[in-house]
Amino acid sequence: MVYSKRSPGSWRLLLSLLLLSVRESVSGQVRYSVPEETKHGTFVGRIAQDLGLELAELVPRLFRLASKGHGNLLEVNLQNGILFVNSRIDREELCGRSAECSIHLEVIVDRPLQVFHVEVEVKDINDNPPRFFRQEQRLFILESRIVDSRFPLEGASDMDVGANAELRYKLNPNEYFDLDVKANEEETNILELVLKKAVDREEIQEHLLLLTAIDGGKPELTGTVQLLINVLDANDNAPKFDKSIYNIRLLENAPNGTLVIKLNASDADEGINKEILYLFSNLVLDNVKSKFIIDSNSGEITVKGELDYEDCNLYEINIDAVDRSPFPLTGHCKVIVKLLDENDNTPEMVITSISLPVQEDASVGTIIALISLSDRDSGANGQVTCSLAPQGPFKLVSTFKNYYSLVLDSALDRESVANYALVVTARDGGSPSLSATASVSVEVADVNDNAPAFAQPEYTVFVKENNPPGCHIFTVSARDADAQENALVSYSLVERRVGERALSSYVSVHAESGKVYALQPLDHEELELLQFQVSARDAGVPPLGSNVTLQVFVLDENDNAPALLPLPGARGGGGALSEPVSRAVGAGHVVAKVRAVDADSGYNAWLSYELQPAAGGARSPFRVALYTGEISTTRALDEADAPRQRLLVLVKDHGEPALTATATVLLSLVESGQAPRPSSRVLAGGAGAGAGAALVDVNVYLIVAICAVSSLLVLTLLLSTALRCSAPPSEGACGPGKPTLVCSSAVGSWSYSQQRRQRVCSGEGPPKADLMAFSPSLPHGPSSADLVSI
């Protein structure tokens, strides 16, 4: 006889196995299917085409497959983009008895980074025959058992699924026994051997039958077991259970000693034949005996070992109730224990870094890492969600069931935050829920987005003139907020022309330290202000930079001695000048004037005049004004005064130390009746004057004229200075100005404080000069005295 049970969709499942591979796209996921046990190179699908990738870009974009725990079962031919079977695929090894079996692949390509999810369903083929746990099953039956008595048999199992695992049984034809197959609500078959004709021990003591199990695959596969039935000579009534099948639900992790069920069997006999022992049937497997124990007297089944839903969630326990007769009779039942899942497994998390460290200029949406989650529990206990803390510029995106991507949610700035410590938490849906955490350190890689910056845009430096060549005058420093080579700053001059010379002939800057050196001695009289720019550049690609302006003021030192100026037309030789003076002049009469200039400025150019004492200590009738240099009489001249007076005038500046020059003035005393030779200024008025009274009148007129001209000259000089300061520069380089003139007055000599007026060497702005009331400052002349006759 043949018994079978087949689900309505089994034929459709068998039909689907005829297809080599089927693919479809569901919610952005590509699905394929392939039968198990196919040979190497079997076509699965055109994965590159289905993902919208060009064949030519597979290698440049580093196309690769990632499969969690499934090794290299599948591979992709990068030449044609075909997914193929690379090694043997055994569905039973991958998924066991699970109804669904899939290989989850992650396809990763770079430039830009993209991640695709591909699911390859492994179709079951009928490659496993039904198998019985024992090659022989032995039964003991009393000859007194009535027709229709039933005896449980151990069924076969098939490692395949679906129609390939749907078993039917047949028993070899015989006149005593028949086979009955019943389906349980747990979808397991219960086999019973039914006595259809009374047995007689005296006739046949042992019956040998063959039980065959046939699966639903195409072609069909079979498994067999021998049934050895011994006929016993024993008693009337066998023990009977209340039910033939007991279904029990028990929480996993139940502690040892937990009561599963208390069985109760009854026997209609009396005396010793009524006493019942409860035993595990010889059909019970060892792993079941390691988990449960039965009390032979009370029939209580209790927990003995650890029960783990994830290891096994269903136990079938065959129980025999045996009376104590010398020829015992046995009653049978089956206890099916189904475990209920508890939330006892913490979620598991695997994080794969894709783009670490992250460039700070990475675009929003860049994938940082891939996160895969799993939980061995089932139902809500196995449903896992993922969260991120702190949120920051990142977020989690669910890409597939139990798969997340850590992506960039907003722009990064390494100078603000260089490293992010993230905590990823996976939490299941159990009650109470369990969670697992993992730390992810995201380092932000620097890009060159910050230029070197100086503390201020302009620096003022004061340097004394006559500095030694190569002297360090200043240090510039710029800070770059970037890191590594992007923060390495080098310095250089912004080259330009200073007059007719290059800036680099005056100063240099050290490329690494930023120290600025003066390459040659600076001369205040030639260059008052040197203005230039120093550039700071980093080593990034491309480099960034900024400039700073340095204003170097050259401070004056007293390095120029006073220079004596001659007056055109004055007589004298050998460094001395000679002038006649009338003996008739009175006290306070100005007889001559010594003129001198100093090329320095300020106090270094402020001149004073002193009359050196005469040889032998004789008192001189002449004196010199301290600041004007005018030589005048101290008293009326008389006959006792020597006819030739030799005066030494010391001209001294106010520098530290002071520098001096000496003027020699020779005065010839003549009688009042003699007409002295007119000076050049008198000669300019006419050559016919000869009388003493006329000379006095001429001197008066000459003084008035000189004062008037001097006043006009000062006024003209002030106006010219004002116009020059307000006018735009006529040239971009520093050049010498025109010499100035001196105006004599009662309080001293007024002049520009410098030998030359010098433009500010910045190439922009009007020329600068300062007017001081210290001493004359005119172009260098010969070292001789200028005597003016009054």
C-alpha cells in the first residue's frame, strides 16, 4: 500500500526547479535563483546589466562582491558582467531545513561609491533520499493482541524541502499487517503498524517486513528499513494512554526539573498485570534523552538539559507504558514538545569600513561604513533596529533587511572637529529588548581649505642705519589651520623694484623660519622708509597663500660731520678765508657769518657754533652766535688790536657722539679812511662806491634786502612743501629730491632736516619730508668757511 500527502503548491514548486535561473527586481533589489548542486560556471544572471553598470567601467570602478559567511560560491566575470556559480552550492548545508534559502550579496563599486544588494535564491533539488535513523526496527507483539491493534513506527526524514521532502510510505505485501499514516498538526507524519489478522506464535514466531519511504521529487528517491516483529506469548490487555499524541508548548531555557507533562495510562488487568512502568521508547534519539527524563513510576517527564530554541525547537518523544506481567503488554503514545522562543540572544553587528578616513570636503551622502545585523531569535525577538549616537553630521540609512549604511548627512570641517566617536546601537524587538553597541571612530582627513594667516595685516619695523650686512631685522609668522603638508608654510618676498634696484638686493626672508634679513647697510640719508610685502604659501595642492606688509623705517645715526659752505666770491686759500674789517665799527657789529650743513636729520643735524680761544689766552674782540654762526664784535676795535685776526670757529652737531668741523676766518683790520674791498654781494650793487659813509648805507640796505628775500624764500618753501605733499607721486621708485636753501633770521637757520628729500619706498603715496628749526641741511659742499661781510 502507498500513502502520500502533498501540498497544493507542490507542483508549482516542482515546475520552478526546471528554470536554471530567474531574476527580478524588488524595491531596488536584484533577485536571481539557481538550483543547488549546479556545476562550476553555471550562468546565474547578467548582474552588471541589471544593475545599470557599463562593462567598461567594472574594472576602473573596482567592481567587487561581498558575501557574509558564504565564501566564494558565486563570482562575476568582469569581462562580460555575468554572475556565475564558482563552487558547489549545497542548499542543505547553507540553510538546513529552512523553507527559504538565499545568498545575500553586496556589490560594491567605487568612483563614486555605490552599494547594491543582490539576493540569489538557492532552489532545492531532490538530492537527498529519505533516511531512517535505524536500519532495523524491532517490535514485540503478543499473540493475544486483537485485530486492529496498532504499533508505532519510526518514520523517515528527508533533508530536502518542499515537495522533495514530502514522504509517502509503503509496506511490502503480507497477510498480517497493514500501514497507517496520519498527519499531525505540527506537519509530521505518524506511522502505525496495524494488525489486520491475528498472529499465532506457534505458527510464526517472527515476521520480517520491509518499510519503504518515497519522497516527492523527480525522480523519486527512496529509503528502506526492515521491521522485525517478534510474536510473544503474553497476556490480555495492554496499557492505554488517554491520548495517542500529546502536544506541549514549553519556553526555551526552562530550568532543569521543570515539569513538561505527567502521563497517565491505565490497564484493565488486575494485580501485577495492572502495574505500569513508563519508559522512553527505543525510538527516542539520544539528543532527546539528553534533554528530558521520565519518572518510570509516576509518568512525569521533566527537563534534564539546556533547551535552546535556536538549536532545536521541536522534540518528539515516544513513550511506552509497560505492565509488570511476565509477558508484558505495552501501550504507546507520543509527546511532541514545541519550544517557545524567548529573547535570550543579543543582536550581532558587523561593521565594514568603506571610506575611512573621510575627506573633509566629502559630499553629502557619501557612504562611510556598511552595517549588517543579525539575531538568532525569531519573530519580534529577532527583529533588529539600528540607531546612531551622537547624530552629528552622520546618519544611518536602511538599505535592505538588517542592512544599514552609515552616510554623511552634512558638511565636515576638520578644523572644527577632527575625529568623531560614534556609537552604533542594535536593539531587538523583544520584551525586555536586548541591545548591542559598537564604537566607530570616524577620522576626518584634511584638505587644503585654509590659507596661511598673519596675526595682523601690517607690521612696522625700526632699523638703525649702518646695520651690518645680513643682520636679522624682523620675523614674520603665519599660522595655517590645516594639518600636515597643508600646514607647512614657506615665506618669500613679493619682488618689486626700489628705484633702479630690485627689492631682493636690500632684504631677504628665510623660507622656513620667516626671518627677515637686511642684505646691506641701510642709509637713512638715501632711504627713510622701505615698504614691501612678504608672501606665505602652504604646501597643499593647490597651494594657498596670503601677504603681509612690512614698513621698515631706517633710523638716523650721527654718521655725517657738519660740512662748511663757501660763499661765492669770498677770498682766501688754503682752507682759510680773509675779509677786511673797518676799525671804526662798534660793538655788536656783524662782520662775517659761518655757514655749515649736516646730512643727518633731527638732533644729529642740529648745529651749534663756538669760537675757539686764541693762542696764548688773549681775549678776542669777536664772538660767534651759538646757532646762527654770525661773527660779531664784542667791543669797539682800537689800535691795540692786531691788524690781522685769525679766528677758529668750531661747528658741532648734537649727535651722540657729536661730530665737528672747524672753520678758519682771517679778518684784516683797516683804518676807517681805507675803503675795504667790497664782498661779492656789494659788487653786485656797483663798483664805484668808495666812501666809508656810503659803505655803511650799503650795509644797511643790504641787511634789509637779505631779510626781505629770506622771508619770501621761507614763504615760498612752505608753499612748495605743501604742494609737493598733496601732489601725486611722479615716479614709483625712491629718488633724490632738490636741495633746499637757507634763510637767516634772528633765531637761527631754518632748513629741511635732511640733505635730500627722499620718497617713501612703497611705490605709492606722496613724498614725505619734515621741516625742522635746528640747523641748515643743504647738499654737501667743500669743507671751507663762507664769510659774509656786513
